Amino acid sequence: MVTDPLSATPDISAVRTAGTSLKDSPGYRIFTVANIIALTIVCAVTLYPFVNLFAKAFSSEGYIAAGQVNLIPRGFNTETFKVVMSDPLFWTNYKNTLIYTVLGTIIAMVLTTTYAYAISRSQLKGRTFFIGVAVFTMFFGGGLIPNYILVANFLGWRNSVWAVVVPGALSVFNLLVMKSFFENFPAELEEAAAIDGLSTYGIFARIVLPLSKAVLATMTLFYAVGLWNSWFAAFLYMDKKELFPVTVYLRNLIAAATGTEAVTGGGGDAVQIASNIQSVTMLLTVLPIVCLYPFVQKYFVSGVMLGSVKG
């Protein structure tokens, strides 16, 4: 009996095992391997200072002085952590940093979002002028001495929280990124909200901001990290230790402006404390930002790129 080849049932399993996957070209495989190697080196170089800092923070004085601490703690020790964390000034400065960061970030985000939304509207009269003023400040600053006279003398903000959070409250780079994002915002949504009776402020607060979480989270993190790491403004405008942020506390330790005796009280552990007090303080300073970043990092790329893509 002759079987019609056209009516025969095909063997599906044979088709599946045959496979039709495309093979990568040799050039593409070389490119992939080179990328993996390059990114691995970049990650290693980036992470090494933090791992070394962590290792020194938990190492004993003898190993640190001998230069034997690299990636793993040697002679595990937590004495310095106990001494630093028992210093009332450290916690006072830590609290100050938290207050300055939260307050400064709120002020910066209010100024940036409102300014960016206003100059992103094509119907705004004088829009070009306001954009020009913002861009002008990127390239031409008042200078250190005029700024000091303005903040400390004219405004009277010496030894005040406003001297830390107000002068750098508006970043023009962040402003332009957010402006670009708002320009790409669908105009149909705003028109529909206006038809429903919302005012300009209502559209901004109830429509635009809730749909801008990615760029808002990105800008918030930018401002928060900048304020948390900032020390020069407080160092310039403040002379009371109880008002310093923790970064100035750390700066004084590194510059030996605060001797080890000021922290240890002249105890017998002064040599051990002096060997890794800088590492311990830096670790305690960067820890909150490191813990916060994983929760907002997913917004980072999308928040910045949304403000740079047209159409």
C-alpha cells in the first residue's frame, strides 16, 4: 500500500529537536566577552574602595598599620564602633544631617517641579527669558565671597539651617531634565482635565505629579544624596559644633581637626581608635544612602531617560 506523502502526519518531535536557532557570529561573541570583561573590571574597581573601607572598619590596629588589610577584616575588632557611637556629638551631627537632607530635599523638589512645569508650557509668556536665566546661572556664579556676604551678613543666616539648604536648593541640571520630561507629557490628558473643570494648579497636582513618579524619585534621590554628602556650606557658614552635619564631623576627623582624645576621652584604646576611626565614621555615614538606593534604583534609568526621549 502506497502512502500519500502529502497526507502523512508530520513528526512534530523531529521538527522541535531539529531547531532553527541562529548562531552568534564570531565577532559578536568576541564583543560579548569583551563587554563582560570590561564591566567586571569596572565593577571591581568601583566596589574595591567600599570593600576595603568595610574591612578596615572591623580590623585591629596592628594589621592596619602593617598594611595587611585588603578585602577581608584582620583581627576582628568593634571597639571603634562602640567609641564613635557613644560620642554624643556624632549622633547630634547625624541628626542634623537627617534634618538638613529632608528639609533641603523638600524645598528643592518644590522649587524644581514648579519651575520646570512652568517653563515647559509653550504658552507661558517670557518662557525664553526664564529658561535663559536658569541656564545663565549654570555658567556664571556669584563667587564665594559675594555669596558669603549675601548669606551670612545680608540675610543673617550664619549658624542657621537655611544657610545649608537654601543656596543650593535649585539644580539647573535637574531642572532641565524635569522640564524635558514635562514637555513630553501627553497634552491630551491636561486638556481632558481642563474640560472637567480642573485649574492649572489642579492639573499639576492631581494629573501631572502622580504620573511623574519615575522622574520625581530620580530627582529626589539626586538631591538627597547631594545634601547628605554636602559639608562645605555648613563648614563655611557655621562655627558651632552642635550644628554641624555628620560630614563636617568626618571632615574634622580626616583633617585631624578633632583629635582622637576628643572622641576617646584619652582612654587606653586611643591607638586602636586612631587607626580606623576614619573608616568607621565613613562607613556609618554612607550606610543610609547605600540602604536607600535599592528601593529607588529602578526609577533611575527610566526617570532620566524619559526626560531625554522625544516623541
